[in-house]
Amino acid sequence: MFWLCSLFVSIWVEFSGALGHEDLSAHRHPRNLAVGPESALYDAKHGIKMGVPNGGCDDAQTGLDMDWDGSPTEYVCYYPTKPLIPNRKTKSRLECVHLASDYLPRHFCMNEKLTYNASIPTHGDHRPLWPKFGEYRYVPPQRWLHNIEHGSVVMLYHPCTHHRVVDKLRQIVKGCLRKHIITPSAALTRKRPLALVAWGCRLTMSGVNETEVVQFIRDKGLKGPEGSLPKEGQYDFHLLEQAQVVPGSDERDGHICPHYS
């Protein structure tokens, strides 16, 4: 029986990798751009203007391998016989940092590597073009941190999390805020395989407590230097489902979680 299970896992890993690994060689960037005050892309506020597609800097298509090499390890569970389920003894962990009112992340072209001092960052430098709101097969933090600055709430889940647990959290997020991003992330721990991230804050969880989740979204959503900006993004690589206006609310998310008490 053991060897049969091992064989199944081995086949599944190989099959998943063959299907899921992305060849991003066509998306590589020449890495030769320097943006200075004389450039039309220059912006004194962020360094580089946001939301302006440019093939030499960021067009949401070129240089994507700088942030993600296409490996399926971010979104494929390699141990399908052991889905992660909630542990009632594991309490959720809310972590927030104080950010100065004048703090503004900088924008960087795809020729520069961006790294963070936390496995799940809540703020930081990012790409000029942000993801369209919605659910993705995978989107890296170098992209969704821009959404955070615009007031979005990002839902992360470990790829081995039980699908029913993921769906429970997904439905709450989609029913609360149009400005959301949903993506798997291997950066999460197996102890707390779920997370919500907003400007300066993250809530990591073992399971889904509806009251706790709704409170976080209401308290932390639409924050950030540009938290009220409703403008849609441009990046849509591996977008599975684009976000819609929440019934009972509007494009600006004027009513957060309108159907929750």
C-alpha cells in the first residue's frame, strides 16, 4: 500500500509539473532601462508613473520571469493525500506595522529585482502596473502589493489547503469587496495556511471565522495612500476570474461586506 501511495504522489507531481510549469523565456526583459527625471515615465512621487504600460519598463507582459520563474510550486500541492484542515487550537494571528503618513512605496521597472524582509509583506516597493482585481492561478507579491496601496484586500492560501476551506474564505472575500486579489502562495505555513493582507496588516489563520474575516476586511480594507482609487489594473497573467461589483455596493466599494452583520 505504501509503494502504491508513493507511486501515485510521484505520478501526480510529475503530471502537475508538466502541465503547470510556465516557460517565461518569451517574457524576459532586456534589462537595460534607466528611468531618470528626463524620462516621460518619471514621476517624482513614485519614481516611475503608475498605470502607464511601457515595453521598456513594465507592460505587464515583458520580464515576468524577474518576479516568478513559472514554477508550479506556488499553486500545486505536492501532497494531495494530506489536505490542510483547520485546527481549532490554533488561534489566528493579526500583525500590523505602523507606517508613517508620508510613506510611499516606489515603483520599479522589470529590470530590477524586488525582495522583501517578510515572507508575506504588507507594504513595499512594487511594479508600476497592478493586477486586475479578481482571482488568479498565481500572482507574485511584486504585483499585488500595488493593489494593497490602492486599498485592496489580498487573500492568500497555501496550495495544500482543503478546497472547502479555501472556498469558504473566497466567498466571503468576493462578497465583501470588489477590490480584492485571490491567489495561492507557498509562503504560508501549514499551521496557518490562510491569510488576508491589507495596507500594513496581515491576518494569518488556520481556519475561517466569518466574524473575524469580515471585521478585518471592514477595518483594514480601502486603506493605504491611494485606498480610495477604484481604477482597474492592467496585469492579467493567469487571471481566472475578474472581480465584479459586490451586489448592494458600488464600483468604489462604498458598502463593505453589505450582506454580513
